[in-house]
Amino acid sequence: MTLERKWVSGLRPMQAMAVLYGEGNVEASRELVDGLSWQIFEGPERKPLTGLRRAMTGFVFWLMQKTTREDMRTGPDGKTVVAYRNRILEYTKHPYTSTLLQPSNGDTAFLVEGGDPMNAIYMLLSPEVHRSAGLWDRLLLDSVPSRDVQIRFAWETRLTYEFAAQRLKRGEPVRIKAFAAGTGLSVILTCDRLLRDGHDPKLIRAVISDRDIAHCNKTIRLIEKLPRLRELIDRTGDAASGIFARAEDIFQEPSTAEREQPYHVVTAVGILEYFVGHTYTTTEERLGEGTPSGSPNAEDLLRAVANATAAGGHLIMNTHRESVATRILEVFGKRFRYRTPANLAALAASAGFKSIGTRFSGNVYDALVFEKEA
Ligand SMILES: C[S@@+](CC[C@H](N)C(=O)[O-])C[C@H]1O[C@@H](n2cnc3c(N)ncnc32)[C@H](O)[C@@H]1O
């Protein structure tokens, strides 16, 4: 039985996302967090798409290839940027399409940013928002890869909670760190659940980091609206417990304090697929453009993550496998580095992590857990 959540009833995914991360709408934001938490920790498991919806993906890829054209423009800094035109997507007027069509900053044009579009996908985990979603919401935000992203997010959250709760039940403090966390919604839901279970907030330290400061501002705005978590905000980064949202590049040198106090549960989700090394193929190889290289690479990323992880600590990461669904995003300039669980395990081993299991395998992603060897 789910509780009636009247403030979120009728909200569509993009509206829900604006409510959650915007100023105000306190009741609706709390209900959204409750609904997401219920779905992840108590609700029926969402399943990867199968059948006709999955079979249609090949047709959608063909259609997108046929109907999309590149539009070269000059950006504000005088550099050439690529935008995309597609009549079908433009016709939908759905805000998500702008992430595919609009020119993005040259350095990040190839990656899926963890901002509004990604968060709108997560909003579909709310039972009420799922019910209110329209046709285009379902086609764009609940597609084969998007459904996998929702389930990957649910697993990331459950696993972070599981490893943190194990320590707390033994009366030990837990330090959690999410790298490239976007708005850190997964950590927010984890901490909310741990406190709801009655764990001592003084034993919990969570650091949500992403290089984009706009995401960190959203994190704080949301936490300020949540009564259980509000008191935990650490605004200076100096506290031993509480939640700290930090604009940080993964490759930035960790502070001495962080080196001395590594984390017990670490996540690096939705990020490795943009870094080369230990892949079975890449977008560039698939398109006949040669093998991409460059640094920092995936091993550099894993080394940075390992430096922040305690011996015996747990690391949650994902694979990204090549499929017709991911080729649709490649039509819009996205570039991926594809890995199987075995590729990811070899990459993790390069930084001293051993795989302790795959927890989810969907159409595109697997969620894997690693332990840092002593
Ligand atoms: C696809 S999103 C994934 C966000 C989140 N982990 C999730 O699963 O929803 C990728 C995120 O990585 C961040 N990012 C990219 N490069 C980064 C870097 N070098 N250091 C820190 N964050 C980075 C982006 O700002 C973006 O929020």
C-alpha cells in the first residue's frame, strides 16, 4: 500500500524535477523524495524493457539516422560547435530533446550531463509521476537505456545503503563518497533512509561531489527542504559527520584530511563510459574513426577513486555495453567507451579493487560492486 501523496499527484517528470530542485514547493519535494524512496526500498522492482518496446529501438535508430542533420554554428567564444536538427524531436517540444539537439560546450559535447535530463529520468521512479507521464515522456525518458538508468540508480542507492547500514549496525561510523554524483540524489535517498531507520546521524559522513557547481547548488537546495536531512548539512567541509556537497573534479588532488580519512562506501556511476582504457569497443572504433586515446584515462580515474577508498571499502560502478539503443545517442554526437563486467573488473584490478559481484544486468548497463584490497 502506498500513501496518498497529494502534492505530487499530476506532476509530469520535467515538472517534478523542477519542483524537486527549485526554490519552494517544500511539501511536493518531500513527497517526491518519499515516493522515490518507497519505490527503491519497498516497491516492486522495475524491470529492463523487453518485447515490442525493446524491438522498436532498431527502428528508432534507423529513423533518427535518416532524419537528423548536423548544423555547424559559431559559439560565443568563436569556436565551431555542432547542433543537431531533427523535425520529429522538434515537433515533440519536449524539453528533454534540447539535450540532444542543442549545441553544448565543446569539451563536454560528447557526454550526457548529469543535470536536468538525467534527473527527469529518475523522476519516473516516483509512482505518482510515473502515472502522470505522457506519451513523449514515456518514449524519451523511459526508453531502453533510460529504463536501465532508473534501475541502475535504484541499485546504486540500495547498495550504498546496504554497505553503510552494515557498518552502522556494528556501531561503526561510515564515510560515504559519491564521485561525479550529479545532484547526489542517490546519496540523499540513502542518508534519508539510514536516518529513518534510526541510525545515529553523528556516525554518518557523506560527501557528494561533482565538477559542476550548479549540481551542488541543487543538492543543497533540496536537502534544505528535507526535515530529516536539513540539520546534517555541512557548509564548510570541516565537520566529521553530516552531508557536504562539493564542486570537485575527480582528478583534483585530495586534501590531506581526505587522504587520512578515506571513505568506506564509494560510488562512481555514469562516468567511466567517457574515459578510455579496458574497453571492448568505443564509439570511435565502431564508426571507423580509430581508437581514441588521451588522458586522463579510465585507469587514472580508478587511481583517484582508490586513493579515496579505505582498505576493505566498497566501490559501486557500472558498465556500459554497446547496443542499438546507445547508437541512438551516438547519432547526436555522444561518445562512449564500452565495457563488459570483465572489462570493468580488469580496470578495477589495476587500482587494487576485486569484484565481489554483479547486482544488476540490464540491456545496456550492469551494476557491479568491488572491494578495495588491503
Ligand atoms: C552522466 S552524469 C552521471 C551523474 C550521476 N552519477 C548519475 O548517475 O546520475 C555524469 C556526471 O559527471 C560529472 N563529471 C564529468 N567529468 C567529471 C570530472 N572530471 N570530475 C567530476 N565530475 C565530472 C558531470 O558534471 C555529470 O554530472
